[in-house]
Amino acid sequence: MSNDLLDLLGPPPGGHDRVFGVVPGIVTNNNDPDGLGRVRVRFPWLSGNDESWWARIAAPMAGPGRGLQLLPEVDDEVLVAFAHGDIRFPYVLGALWNGVDAPPESTPLDESGQVARRAIVSRAGHLIRLDDTDGAGRVEIVGAGGANRIVIDTAAGTVTVHADGDLVLESATGKVVVTGQSIELSSSGGDVTVTSAAGATLRASGHCAVAGSTVGIN
């Protein structure tokens, strides 16, 4: 931070630069050269151009190689506090929505006033949503644009995986097991191919039917 910013604050009694409480700021840089997940912030209420020192970010969980990592974007508004009021040691306590930047869920409440929807939404639009709506609860993981998604419908007791393109299930060294009361494989317009590099077994405890306009066994 430049000396100009210190000059704007002015020396309080005791000769130390102190700002107690919390203040809003705008993120100017999130590319921490030390890889510590810090950001730099400017304070429009104080100066239009001067930046803070690198500010550590308070997270719900943080540890060696683990934690909840949600780095603010440049131009995001954040809430800042200073260690012992010393402006050389800023901390970002959280992010702020405002009159320009609105939250992703504009109406997260249900008719009774309870919070029904909670969401994590990235800059590109990737979404994780927890929906606690009575009788319609679900968990959704949705890719940007909404074409690719996983929906856990707790009300219906179903899990739906939808892909706009290919859907791939792969196990490098283990088995792929599909179990259910009944299993149905269907293709709306293409072929169905089952290939094995070793043996293959088709077994039924009851009737086993193989039907087609042409059935070839080689």
C-alpha cells in the first residue's frame, strides 16, 4: 500500500495507524504471488486507486492442502477488518452483494418464509443447489448452461444423470456394477453394443428372449 493511503488516514493519537471495526472494499488483485489465496483491495470511501497489502481470506475451514476455497473475483465487493486495527494487516471476512451485484437466488424463501434454496454458483454459471422446499426437496449439480446435470430428488426417491453429449462410466481397475429391481437399456436411434476383451455371459433365471429383424450369432 502506498504512503498516500496512510497519509489519507492520518496518524491517530499514539502515532499508530488504526482502523477499528469493518469496512467495505473492492478486490483489485487475486493473483497472490505466494499462492496463499490472498487478495488486494481498494477502499473507494478512502481513495480511488490505492491498494491494501495482501489480505488473508477468512474461510469456514482451512488447513494444509484442504479447506473451502472460494476466491473472490476482481471487482467483487468484500468486507474487510484489520488485525488490532492495523491497516497493514487486512483480513477479508466475506463477500457482499449490493445494488449492482445481486445474489443468484432472487427469491430463496418458500411461502412460509423459510429459506428453501441455498446455492453455490461460479462465475461461468456452474451450480450446486440445495432445495429444501416441502414435498419437493432436491440436490442439483448443474453445469453452465444447464444441459449437463445430476439431480437427487428426495421427494420422488430418484437420482437422474443427464448429459447433452456422451455419458461415460469407467473403472480403470475395478468392476462396474449396475443393480436394480429391473434394468432397462434402450437406444432411441443408434446401435447398442456390448463388447468384452475376455468372456461374456448372458444368463436369465426365467425366459430369455433375443429378438430382431435379423439375429446373427458368430
